[in-house]
Amino acid sequence: MTRVVHYLNQFFTGVGGEDAASTPPARTDGAVGPGRKLQALLGDDFEVVATVSCGDDYAAGEPEAAREILALVKEAKPDVVVIGPAFSSGRYGLACGRLAAAATQAGLAVVAAMHQDNPGLAEAAGAPVVRSGEAAREMGPSLETLAAAVKKLSAGEDLTEAEGRLGKPPRRNRVADQNAARRAVALVLARLGGDKEATEVPLPDFDKVTPAPPVEDLSEVTVALVSEGAVVPADNPDKLESARATRWAHYSIEGRDSLPAGEFISVHGGFSTVAANEDPQRILPLDVARQLESEGAIGRLHHEYLVTAGNGTSVGNAKRFGTEWVADLRKSGVRAAILTAT
């Protein structure tokens, strides 16, 4: 019998919603919530012996949360640790990714499930993660993928893209059938024969973004200031993250010619913000933009600026921010933007 310990957040264990997001780690015997369906999918050769849970705020915000959760997982003596699905939930995903990394480092067999754009995927640090749906309405098929991955992992097999694995599996040393010279010649012959895919070192597949054509006359359009430098009002009213951002914010600059020190700060966690906080316009150049507006170099400055933190933010979230920014700005009649970065 394979012993399974399942990690879920406070919502899926029935503890509560946002009102229970600060709940510390806890362990319950047996399968809970989605774990019951997971147990049925795994069959009689597996037993969900315990469910470990934690509130999303506690798990994502407390520095020792992953260690505390892992300690409860270890108490149940698992053969395999199953985490999630976290779908696209930011805090839940961060907790799942960190626990997956910690469990792997501790030598435990582990598999997590989350959406490909979840920021927690970067936290997993190479631990096995399989694809889930974007939201809980896709719980059924997400659990089916997760259960199949658990079975394969428990059989000692590597998870591949065919099983829904996100990211590349770890590299393992093996003895090749041919030496390097023969393999190199074989690859050259394959390339000459028209095979453009054959390789021993697959390269990352990066998106290519076609730049928009330049604006013909900036004096006729509304221009916006946007930034990934995390410049926010001093009390950070929207609690913008300093790293691995899952959200963006927008703030009014109507009637402002400058961003005074003390009223605005940068909460970016990827560089020293001392100079930026002495003069927030080193990140968001409102003073110069107003000068361009008064000179007629630009038609009008948009009444809000849009901001997020680029530090460690996942590619998936960054793409989403860009799409949402474009929709917001186009709706407001903006036709050009000045993007400042750190």
C-alpha cells in the first residue's frame, strides 16, 4: 500500500474562505474535500493517510511556512506527497511550489498540480509539477491528470510532457550507445537531410513579440506612463507584491506635476530602493512627462499610471498584465505608453 499525504489550502479543506486565510498549518487524518476524489482515482493500491492544510496568507507570507507544513507532512510518513491542484491561484500556488521544492530537497517523492501560468511554478525549483485547469471548475480533469502522475511516479518512472508535466524533467546521466563523434555526425546528417528538430540539447522556446508601428505624431495622442518599478502611494493601498507579482495597480496623477518623496515609494524587492524613494520620478518620470505635455510634444498625459513589480514575476502573469494593460488603456483612448523598467 502506497501512503499518500495530500496538501490543500484552507478553502478546499473546508476551513473557510478569505476569513480563514491566516490559518496556520494543520493535519487531518485521511482524505478531505478533493482528496476523496483523488483517493477514488488512485484506487486500492494507494491510501491518502493524511491531509495537511494551511491558510493561503499564512502559507505565502510566513517565512517558515513551508518548513512547518513539511514537518506535518513528514509526521504522516508518506511514500508520496501530492500537492494541489492550485489552478491559477497566486498565494495557493506559491505555497504549493515552495512545498514541492522543500519536499524534493528533503528526499520525498512529490508531485504538484497547477496551471501553467501560476506564479508558484517558478517556486517549485524543478520539482515535478503537472498541468491543472485554470480554475476549480476544472477540478475533475485536473485530479485525473494528477492521479495518473502519482501512479507513474510511484512506479519509479519519470514524468514527461505526455503526462502533463510542466517544465523540463531533470537531466540524468546515462551511458550512450554511441560516442560523441558518431552522435555528432548522425545529427549533422539528419540536419542535411532536412530534419530541423533533431538535437541533444533542446533550447527554450521564447515568444516573439512583433513591435507595434511607431506613432506618427505624438502631439496628437494621449500617452500613458506604465512601469514595473513598483512605485505606489506610501501606504501601498493595494498591497502590491515586491516580487513574483500576481496583480497590478493603477493610481491617479490628475493635477499632479510631480511625485513627492514620502508620498510615493517603490516596494520593488529586486534592487535597493533608496534612490528611488528619494525621488520616485527616477522610476516614474512624471515631471518630464508634464514638461513634454506643456511643450506640445505629446497631446495629453493619461490621468492614471499603471504599475506592477517585475521582480521574479512569472512569464504567464507578465503576459496577462500586458494584455490587461492594453485593454485598459485602449478603452481610455490611450494610443502610446512610456514603459519604465528597473
